[in-house]
Amino acid sequence: MEEIIEENNGLIYQIINKYRNYFDIDDLYQVAVIGLIKAKNNYNNSFNTKFSSYAYPYILGEVISY
């Protein structure tokens, strides 16, 4: 799981930087990682999409919910 988080750090920071003026960046990062984990658990290779494209709405949804 650490490997997936490291590979998608850029995506995570791209999403959470929009909200860093309103919330603590560490809290946003933790929430975004939860979204990434949910995306990993639901991802299926047969979707014919890149994982980052699939994970984006999961991460964004968790951050917005926070």
C-alpha cells in the first residue's frame, strides 16, 4: 500500500493544494490517502483506465466530504 501512496503523491498534492487555505495540509493529506485506499480496494484492471484517473474522484470526494 505504501508503494501506491508514494506513486500517487503528486495526484494527492494536486488535489489538496486547492483546499490548503481552509484546512491543515496534514489533515487533508490523511483524508486524501483514505480516498486513495478506497479507490485501490475498488479498482479492477478490466476497467481499461489508468489507476490515477480512477482514483481522482475517490480522493476528491473524500476531501470535499471532509
